[in-house]
Amino acid sequence: MIKKLQASKSEKILFGFLIILFLFSFSSFFLLKNKCIFIEKININNLRFDNPNNIVVMNLDCGNVVIELYPEIAPMAVQRFKTLVEKKMYDGSAFYKVVENTLVQAGDIEYGNIKFLDYSKIGSGKSGLGLLKSELSNEFEFTEGSVGFSRTSEFNTEDSEFFITLKEIPIYQGEYTPLGKVIYGLEILQTIKKGDKAIYVLRPDFINTIKMFKSN
Amino acid sequence: MKILILFIMIFSISNVNANEIYNLLKIPNLEVYKLKSNNNIRYLNAVKNFQIGSNKNITCDKISKKNLSNKFPIIEKNINRYNSNFLQKISLKYIVLCKNLKISNINTGGIPDNKKRTLILDINFNQKNFERMIHHEIFHMIENSFPKYFNEKKFSSFNNSNFNYAKCSTCSDRLNLDLYENTDGFLTEYSKSVPSEDMAEIFSFLMINKKKIKKKIQNDKILKNKVNFIELNLSKIDKNIL
């Protein structure tokens, strides 16, 4: 005669614990995959600015990053940035260089766009609008969320690439042309995909669009 | 295959040196020691040993905080003798402090890099002549920025016709930095190595002990011409340095 086996109390607790653990792991796997889950969405239609002509909205997968431009500090650089925004040349641009918790860089028009990504040349592309003179400022502090124009190791080589700092980088003061500051959505930039071992990102995240605030 | 090599180069070799100082100066393992100064010089120090250069032929070692805090006031005092306008003209903004600085395994006091606006200084180099060495290296930044003012051929013509410099600064054993009692056209043995080192030695002595050099040149016509040459051309860049 087969005797029916009855689970002891401790076995029942253990079994229950294993089920909870399994459910938790299963749900976490899907929740954590969504890097945008804890990002608060900004409704840009509710935002008001004193000078909307100097506000740009960068749309990324996790939401909108709002940047205020500073033409009074770097008039030529800001004008170039606005031109590239209005021509939609930044749309689809790759964040190909990401230094974890330090900065993200995008804006290679020629070789760093989702439509024509060239890993062998990325970072060396041109906009076709020519190089700009560096507009350095000893007053502008590269605090968290500062936007600067990238350059080569030489000054006066600014073109289209820009970076956004994810922490204060005092040594950049007076070294890079300041474009402006992020005023909303800095946490979105923290979700941008990093390289595993290098600062250059294989299969990077892209800018969906950058638009002037007034045109939204 | 080419693509594979390219991927390996881009994504594996450009590596963890990815901090903001490295981005700027292309020297790894540095931290900021002092960022703000009256003449806008920024001081950095090595927190780990580093190797730079195309063949990693420049090496320098990390320094302890204690060593640095002992030497830094001396370095800053000497660098503060140059105003920000002058330093901008000679493309100097960053001073990297480390020890056991070597280029191709040869010890050196400093390595100037005008392109990166950086001067690497060995804080343990020749303690007897340490302060003068700072100005010596600064001179190399000056001549690199204004080569037309410090023409080696013209400078060499002040020497006796039978004198020949070595082919390079480390190609001879003329390395002693002590001031000659009888100068005879040269302040130190190292002055005899190459014209640019001769000029740098004169400049550094003028910065450290101008009175003594002025006295020496009274009886040394060659040296007098050389000193005048340095002073005249330097005054074209900044009248107040010497």
C-alpha cells in the first residue's frame, strides 16, 4: 500500500520561498531590462522659458532632455548648433563615446549617424559647414549637465560633435567651448549605453531627434 | 579580417584610461593637485606610474603626497614668476608632477610638450639644481614657441670657431649642471651639449642668480654675447620676465 507523503511545515515554507524567489527573479529580469522604467517623463508642453529661442529638446529612447543654449558665451558655436538642429542633422546621431558617469558624446554628422554608421571612422566626421574657432570661457564651469563642443587635441577645430558632462569636470573649464546646460532630463543621459571595456560603444544608443523648443 | 582588426583596435585597445584628464592631455593616471592659480597654471600629479609616447618611451612614476607637499611650494614659487599672459604665449597650462622621469630610459628633469601645453617635471631630479631645472625646462617651451627668436645657428656663432656642440643633448657625457668657476663661454658642462641646452642653461641661471651671471660676463665676451642674445630676444616676448 502506497502511503501518501505529506510535506512538513518547514518544507512548505521552503517551497513557498522558492516560488517567491522564482517570481521575483522572473519579473526583475523583465523590469530591469527596461532601463527607462524609473525615468520620470517630462511633458515639454507644460514648460515655459524666458527665452525659448535658446532651448532645444533632445529626444532619446527614455524621454526628453531639455538644454538651454548660451549664445552670450559662445555665439558662433551656439549658432552652429542651432543650424545643425534646424537642418535635422543631429537626428539619428550616435552616442558613440560614453565615459561612465563622466560624459556622453555624439554629433558626428558624417560617420556617426544611424543611417550611415562607420565604426572605423566615427569621431572624425565633418558636418560640411567648416571648422569653428574655439570660444573659451574662464567663467563657465563644467558642472554636471554641461554641454560643450568637442574638438580634436587642437583648438579651433570645433565642428558638430558635442558632449554632455555627467559630473562636474573642473579641468574642462577654459578648455572646451561651452554650448549650454541641461535643465531637464539629466537622469535620461545616465541610461545611455556604455561600452563594456572601452569608451567607444559598439551598437550605441542614438538621438531620435533634436528640435528647437519653439518648434515643438 | 581588416574589420576584425579595426574592431579590436577601437574597442579593446582604447581602454580604461578614459578619465577626463586623459581625454585632455593623453597622459594616464593623473589627478588634479591644484586647479586654480594666479597665472592659470594647473598642477597635476601621478597617482600611478605612467608610460606615454608612440613607443611608450617616456615613463614616470607616481609620487607620494608627502613628497609632493614638500616640493610643491618650491615648484609653485618658481612657476609664479611667470605671468599668465606669458605662459599663454609659450603654450604652458599644465604641469605634471611625477618622479623618475625617463625618456628612452635616460633620466631627465622635464619634458615640455607645447602642443599639449604641458610640462612634465620630475620632482626628485637633481635636488641641488632643482629650482634652476624648472626654469631650464620652461626655456625649452619658450624656444619651441618662438623658434625664430632663438636661432641655434646664430647663437652658435658666438662660440670660438673651433668649438663644436654634440649631435644631441644626450649624445655626450657633458652632463654636469654645476656652474663653472671659469666660464669661458659656457656656464656649465651641460651647456656644451647642444645650442638649445646652452641657451636654456643661460636662461635658468638668469632666473635664479642674475647678479652672479652679470658679474661673470664682465670677463667673458662670448658669454656676454650669449646672455645679451637671450635677454634681447626674450624681451620681444615679455619685457618683464628677466
